[in-house]
Amino acid sequence: MSKPNIKAAPTNKSLPVLIEMRPAWRISLMLLVIDVVGEDKGYIDYKKLVVLIWMVIRTKHWPEYQKFLSGGEEIPFISVDTATQKALELAANKSFVKAEDSRVYLLEEGKKIVELILENQLLASESAFLKEYGKKLTSKKVDQIMGKGN
């Protein structure tokens, strides 16, 4: 049997990547979440980080998340997002964060990125959402979302 003759045809046409899949954007969100919600501790629980990034990205569902975080009974849908794990690995390789003992710590290089984000007033609505509702995401609420509690 003969092998097919396949030729590559590269083009200059760019393929747009959704912003949700862009590592730099997701890393920026991750650093912001740790900075705002982790505040004095300088770290956040990994599960809480994943849930908050999911929430921050999906702005059209903010009213639903706000209601739940403010004591509502209805548990919002949250899914596993592999892009967050990939962004975490990249951020760790760039020494922005350190993942250890189910926590993600913000390192000095990561703090510099957060300073740039805040100085340039980037991710302002996400920052406001996190400041108002981020700390309301308790471990109990994370367990409820993950289907481990009532």
C-alpha cells in the first residue's frame, strides 16, 4: 500500500483564541483572585481558586453567583476547567505562584503583576466582584458546589 502524498499548506491567516483560553489572561485572573481573596495570608485554597476563577470568567452568571454567595439556597453550576490547571502550571513555572499543600501562594513576581494590573485599572469589574463576594465563598460553600455538603 502506498503512502498518501500530503503537503502542508501554511497560511498567514490567524486563528482567534477565545480570551478564556489565553494563558496570560487566566494567569492575571488567578493572581488577582489570590491577591484579593487571600489578602493577608498571601494564599488561597486550590479548590476555592478554581471555583472563583470559574465565577469571575462567567460574568453573565454573576447575579446567580452573588445570590448564592450572599446566602441563597440554589447551588450554581461550576465545572472543572483544565485551562485553569494549565495556567497554574505556567504561573508556577514563571515563579508567579507556588502550589503546595492544596494551597496556591502568591510570590513576589506575581505581586508585581498584580500591581501592574491595579495601576493600569485592568480587570476592574472582576476585582470589584472579588472584593465584594470573594471572601463569601467559604469552604462549606465550595463543598456544596462540589457536591460534598448540604
